Amino acid sequence: MTTVDRIKALLRLKRLPMEGGYYVETYRSPDVVKKDALPDRYQGARPLATAIYYLLTPDTCSAMHRLQTDEIFHFYSGDPVEMLQLFPDGTGKLITLGPDIVNGMHPQTIVPKGIWQGARLAPGGTFALLGTTMSPGFDVADYEPGRRDTLTRRYPEFRELINALTG
């Protein structure tokens, strides 16, 4: 078994629909925040928090999308990951998640709510095991996929990476 196959088996990872990569939800709070206690951007109640393991391989990516909740990414193991974040003012930044903090990699990063995000392995990588945490917790109703044509028009400076992170 390859390392990637072994990780998928040990952690019981499955393909993540819409976004790409492999995941397993490791925590969903039994406590629920009622809709009237949440900001108006939420369409209903949400769990207090959720967490997942998330695996990227050379043939997968985290497709461009945005969420209604801040998302905390944690780097656990493997090769560096390039994460693109695109902001409402037309700017963006590339963050490298990975183990080499001395050379500017981040073991953790925050994606603020409403920010377009996408990620892939850095060139030459074989896998990256990450995790994400959200509070209030993830609900599929909060997932908005990115459209290549819209994003490349708005953020032409990042066209190449947007093309790689959209279908």
C-alpha cells in the first residue's frame, strides 16, 4: 500500500464532493446554535463547531469556493500546500502551508468568512494531510463554488492559479 492509500484507509477518508480532495469529519458538536442567535447570513441553525481531516494528492485540489464562517486550516503532515485567498477589494495572497516555518511556511492559517479560497499541493508534492476547524460548524448550505470566468475577470493577476483551482 502506498503512503496515500494507507492514510486514506487508516483515517477512513472519502472523496469530498464539490470541493475535491479526501476528508472525514472528526467532530460535529452535539450543541446547536439556533438561527436567531446567528448572524443573518446563516439560513438556519448550525452546530457549535465542526472539524475534519483533509488530504490533498497530486491529482486533487481544494477547488475555489467561499464559506459563511471563518475556517482554520492546520497542517499535519506531508508536502507543502499552496493556498490562494482572494479578497473583496480585488487583491489576493498566496500562503504556503507546511512544516518549514523558518522559511515562511505556515502550520496554521485562517480563511476569513466570505473570502474565496482554493489550495493544491506545491509542485512535486505527493500528499498533504491537513485539518480544518469551523465555528459555527460547517453546513453545505454555506458552500459557494467559484466560477472560473468570474474569478479570472475580477482577479486577473491570479489567472493561472484560478484556472488550476476551478473546473
